[in-house]
Amino acid sequence: MNQCFWLENGLKNKSCMANHRVGETGLTDSGPSSHHHHHIPYAVLHGMNVPASFIHQEGSAFDFGELEEAIVLQGVKIRNDEAQAPLFTTGRPAATLEMFPSWPMRFQQIEIGSSKSGGESTDSGSAVNTLSSKTENQLEPESPVSKKASSSDHQAFDQKPMQQQLLEMASDISRTGTSQNQSAAKPPQEKRRGSTSEKQLDAKTLRRLAQNREAARKSRLRKKAYVQQLESSRIKLTQLEQDLQRARSEGLFLGGCAGAVGNISSGAATFDMEYARWLEDDQRHMLELRTGLQAQLSDSDLRTIVDSYISHYDEIFRLKGMAAKSDIFHLITGMWTTPAERCFLWMGGFRPSELIKMLISQLEPLTEQQVIGIYRLQHSSQQAEEALTQGHEQLQQSLIDTIAGGPVFDGMQQMAVALGKLANLEGFVRQADNLRQQTLHQLPRILTTRQAARCFLMIGEYYARLRALSSVWISRPRETLISDDHSCQTTTDLQMVQPSQNHFSNF
Amino acid sequence: MHCQTGSWGSYMPTSRNTVGDPLERIERLASENAVVIFSISSCCMCHAIKRLFCGMGVNPTVYELDEDPRGKDMEKALMRLLGTSPAVPVVFIGGKLVGAMDRVMASHINGTLVPLLKEAGALWL
């Protein structure tokens, strides 16, 4: 008969989601349970010009031509045997639709059952319809995906299960006649003529039923799309929350996103951005130093590069000075730096004597004069640091006394005094930065130009590694989502930290 | 607070001269000792600068302006002299103005402070 025709066309129609008028609806099995009528092949409902419009309305990336060929080649014999029913229900459509457990399995059985009530042609038609609807169900979840992806992978995936399903049916179902085989090869146009007579039967009811099926199908699609959207949004939200939590706990601020995490003042946010830009500049300067040293530039050229690096540091001290006015705590707590840097923080920045100590071990053989100069520099910076630290301690003690208040806490009065004392913090950070700046300026006075260039390169690289250390530390693998037995977590952490330690060997 | 030697340099009793240019007084006081610091007792930066000199083994002469009847005027004069506020701490070495904390630290780092102290007789090798 014309089962294959229905199948082919049904499949083609399934691909055209936008194809509302044409009878995909006729092949859906989602009709209301009250529908007990026999299926009328959709083509019957919609007239003669359906096949042509099928082809033109092929909107999906799914290659139905291929499928059609596969079906024809496999010689699917469609029958209206009720024994088919379990088969129809076993090969369930794609997983996405399975998430709606309320999908009534009995629909298909009803339809198959109702197919019996019609004539021979209807029977085969309805059988085909259920088959087609099966494949439609299979296709339905895929086609939005395949539409978007429009990759051959999707197509292959789509085709396979259907082909398997068809094969299954072909092998299990007994043949009703060879005429069915032959009809598969017939052009669609011919087959339609034979069934136009059925059009007159309950046209209105049929139309209504078709519309119901169409509406139900559309609503299913919408629901599916919405749920998919929700799922992906939920995953995204979880990931964002994790990132936020991690960033907060680590206190890692990147210039660009400052202000988005936690309560950060505008002054602090501004400084963070400026600092991020300064770090980029720092990389360029270091590159300049490195290439300048390797290229064996003349002393005067190298001197220019060294001077520009000093100016680069002058710039950050200037920016810090401005930031100190607007948000001293941001600076002094080191929230603008990375965790590892913060560990060594002194008065809102690096400790100059520590830096000199680091450099001494790496500078090439120095003259006696240079050795004296460097050690003098280290010594005087230590004295200055000590003085500032003690002054800062006195400020802290004075603040404690004010806030504690003694026997009577005067409220507003004491708050005002405390505020005044807090304001002195800015002065200490400024002096500390001044000390850092002076130390850096002094280095090229003691060293040769070449030594100074190497020295500044070492400083730049040192802090870059410290920052990198922070990054590695933060991104080290840890147990996050699944919280097992705590002891297991610790073990895993240790095991996982081992490989990351190899990073340090490069330094 | 004490230096290693015990007390702050020497606290000079302020003269009873109530009439006179505060700046003149400052200059006079500054020239009377090798290292002179004008300070305010509650100021923490002043404490820091005192610790710095003490740490170097210098005994500075400290004038606490909040304990001086003419302290307010002197403070204003110092502010004019320095061009910035706060007026204190301010350091004179060998009668000559060195400056506030930032200048003192800069001169210590660049190695000019110690020779200056030695020259003024405040520091011996």
C-alpha cells in the first residue's frame, strides 16, 4: 500500500517545525485521549499539493533525503498488527522527552487500537502514523538541536536509532503483502489520488483533531525548550556562585572586575583598575629590560630603559598616594595585591630591606665600594622601617586607648578623636611608599647601568613569580562539590597539590 | 619612651620672652643644638622620627610645641616655612633646616644624613 509514502512524508514534515499548516499534526500521537477516531493520513487532510510543499518547506538541517533512502532500502514493511504495540512503546524517543514522566504511554496503544476501526487503508495509514509519530518523537528532541548545530554528527545520531527501530519492526512484524513494498517506491503523487475519498469523512472533526494535535505538539516543544533553557541557566548560576565564593575567600581582585565582588569603595575600585594597567606596563618594561640586556645595548640606551622603569615605579607610588586619601584600608590591608604578596606585606607594600636582601644574593660580583653602598642602603632602610613601625605601633595603641574609652566612653567626642587618629594612617603608608621609592632610586646610584638593569629585571621577575604563585595556589585542585568523608578530602588535596608543586621548580 | 642612653637629649626650658617673632625663636632654638626636633607629644610620626634618630645613636633636642605657651604660633610659623601641613615633626641639623619626615628619610636612604650628623657633631664613628 502506501505506508512508506506516509512514513516518508511524515518524516519530512517532522523536520519542518514552522510547517504548521501541513500535516505534521496528522502524525503526532499526542492527541487528546478522547480521540478514538481512526487516523486519517495527513496528506488527505491537506490536499494534493502537499508533497511539493514538503520538499520546499524542508527547514531543518536534518537530511531527510538520506533517511528516506535508508528506509526505502531497508524495505520497511508496515503492518497493522497489534503485536506491534509493545515495540512502539519500547523504543522510546530521545532522553529529553523522557524527563516528562507524565507522558502517557497508552496514547500510542490507543492510536494503534483505534487504527483497527478504520478501513484497510486507514489501518495501514494509522500504523504508519504511529510509526511516523514514533520517529517524530525521536526526531522532535533532535531537530531543535540539529537545527542549531546543523552538523552531520547530529544527523548521524538521529538517523541511527530510527533505522534501528525500523529494522526492529521490520524483523518482528509479519508482512501483509508485497504490495506494500512496491508502494514504497511509488511517487507520493500517485498515492494521494487513491485516498481523496476519505476526505469527506468528518472533515470538521478531523480538522479539529488535527489542530489539537498541532497545538499539543507546539506546546510540548515550547515546554522542552524552556526546560532546556532553565537547566543551562541553573548550571551557569552554580558555576558563577562557585567562582564568586572562591574569589571572595581568596580575596583575589582583578582590575577589571573590581567593584563587582564584595563591598569595595570606588577609590579602591579605581586603584585596582589602575594597578592592573600598571602590571601590564610592568610586563612591557621587563621585556624591554630583558631584550636590552640581551642585545648588549650601549650604556646610555640601557640607562634610558632603567630610568623609564624607575619612572614606572614612581607612577605606582603616585597612584597609591591618591588611593591612600580615598581608601587607606584598601591599601594597608593589601587587598589590591595577591594573597602571596599580602603575606609579606609591610605598611601597604613591599619591605625595602627585604628586597635589597633578595638582590644582594643575585647581583654579580660587586666592587668593594658597591658592596659597602648596598649594605649601607640595606641598613638605613632597616632603620627607617623600624622607626615607621614603631610610630605605627604607637598610633595603634593610642587608637586602642581612645576606643576603649576608659571609665567613661564619651561617645561622639571619642569617636571624633579616634577618627582623627585613624587619619594618621595615611601618613604612615605615604612615608612607607616614600621609603620604597627612595630605595629604588638609590640602586642605580650604587650600581653600574648594566647592573642596575639586571637588578630591576630581577625585581620585576621576583614579584611576577610571587603573583604567579598566588594564581597557582588559588587554582590548585581541591574537593569542591562532592563533600565526602573529610579525611578522604584531605588526602586527595595533598595528592593533588603534589603535581602543582612542580611548577615551582621552574622558578 | 627612652633612647638607649635613657632620656631624650636635653629639654631646654623655653625663655620667658613672650614678645618675638615665632620664626625667629625657632631659628634660635634650632641653632643651639646639633639636632633639633620640633614635635607634638601626641603625634605618632613625631614618635617615629624620634625613634629613627635614637636608633642611629643620636640624641636629638626635642621641643614639644603642645607643651609650650607659644607653641601654636610656632606651629603656624613652621607650616609657613615648610609649605605643607602638618608642621611637625620638623628637623634641624647643625642649625639648618632638613625638613619633615619624608625629607629626613630620603636623606638617610641616599646617604646624606649620616655625613650631615657627623658634621654637626651629633654622631661619632
